[in-house]
Amino acid sequence: MSQEQPRKPEDQKEAVTYGDVFPGVQGVELADKLVAPKDAAIMQAEENAVLGKTIKGGAAATLQTAARQNEKAGVVGPDDMNANIVTGDEGVSVKEAELPGRRIITESIAGQGSDSNTRNVDHEKQRKIYKLVEAVGQYSQRAPLAAPNTIQAGGAGGQITIGEALEATAMTAGQKPVEWSDAAAIQAAEVRATGRTNIVPGGVAAAAQSAATLNARATKDEEKTKLADILADATSKLPADKPATRRDAEGVTGAEMRNDPFLTTHPTGVAASVAAAARLNQTNSNEMPK
């Protein structure tokens, strides 16, 4: 049984690395490794042991899809694995935390993604984004602003910013190719977060517009830039940020709808995240002592 990954051929566009499926990973040691079948199997076994099932859209499911693609492309074999990554000192980890009003699941490989193994992490920001991701998944509709205001804030934490809502989109709809409607929504979000009327050079809106232009010319989905590629570190690319409000949500939703051929918004996309953030902020404000 092979314990080492074959090298990724330079001309093999189908090969999928950890950096491709998890844009937030840091360091060449993990980001450049090809996803192998037994990596996915180990993560699935860990999920089943801790949670009793394989999570839909979780790390195991994502790795399984990537591993199948790599195996089909002939860059990995059925018995291949990244032994130094998935069975090392940090290895694969699945942790579950029950907090008031919500359940947080943290999955990591080689220390990437786990709160306890990540340095210089803004834990308050992570808590808010986890809460927002859960809210988007539970309450997003085709018309996000019309959804009932029943989301529980789960605590008196800080307000969720527009930048954090964009980062949450990287988790809820990260593998969606960037389209014109997404770019328009991201631009509207950036304008409202920064207070500027012009696009910030090198910012998320500029990157989204460039991605939408290139994606319109691409013939294969795997060649297209995804939302996660643009929004994974959105807050660091904004020169200013602010808590999301209902008016912000209306502006972002309108921009996304106007640029969608069917005049709709993506159920877990940019508008849905900003709308969910605005509702959570409003609920949290209403629950604070007067």
C-alpha cells in the first residue's frame, strides 16, 4: 500500500489539493497535498465516531468528492493517503461543542481548522461567523428579507459585520463559481462596509468582478474561481467594516437580484448571509437590557 502521494503533474488540471477544497488552510505542507481516498476515509471514520454520522457538506464529504476526482484523473490510487498529515501528532480531529442555542462542530486536519491548534485566531470573530453560517443554513430563502425574524442570537456577543457576513458566505456557498450577480452583491456589500462609492483597489469587489469576467469565458466549472477564493479573508481586505443592518441587507439583496437572470438570490449566497447577519444583529439588540 502506497503511503506517499504521487507528485501532481504540472499539466493535470483535474488534480485537487487541500488548498483547492479548503481555501483557508495555511502552509505548503498541507495546501499543496493532493486529496487521497484514505484521507477521506479517515475523516469519515472520525466524524462517525464523534457525531454518529457523516455530515452533509462536512469535511469528510468534501474530501470524498475531491478524492474521487483525483482517483478518476489517475493522480492518486485507491490505497493512497497522506500518512504524515492524517495520522501524525495532530492528525484528523472532529470536535463538537454545545453552546446556548447552537451547536458548533470543528473539524481539522494537521491542525488546520481547529481552534485549539490555530494561532492568532480571533475567537470572537469565529464564534460570530459560526453562528451566522448556522443561521444561513437554517433560515435562508429565495427572498431572504422575507424570512421570519425567529433566529436566536444565542448570547450577547458583538454585532456581526458585513465583512464577517462575506466570510460566512465562503463557508455556506464557497464552491459556487463567481457570477455577475455575486460580484454585484459583493460590490454593494463593500460599498456599505467602507462608506466609499468607488471600488477599493485590490479589494473583494475588484477581485469578484475580475473572477466573474474570467468565469464567463471558462468552459469547465473546475477552471472557474469560486466564492471561497474571493471571500475567505474578506475582513482583512476591507479598509473599513461595520455591523450589518437591514438597510445594508436590502441594498445587497437588490444588487444580487438585479444582476441575476432569474431575478433571484442564491439561497446561501452573499445576500442571504448579509440578511441573516442583519436579522441576528437586530434580534441581539432587541434582547439586550434597556
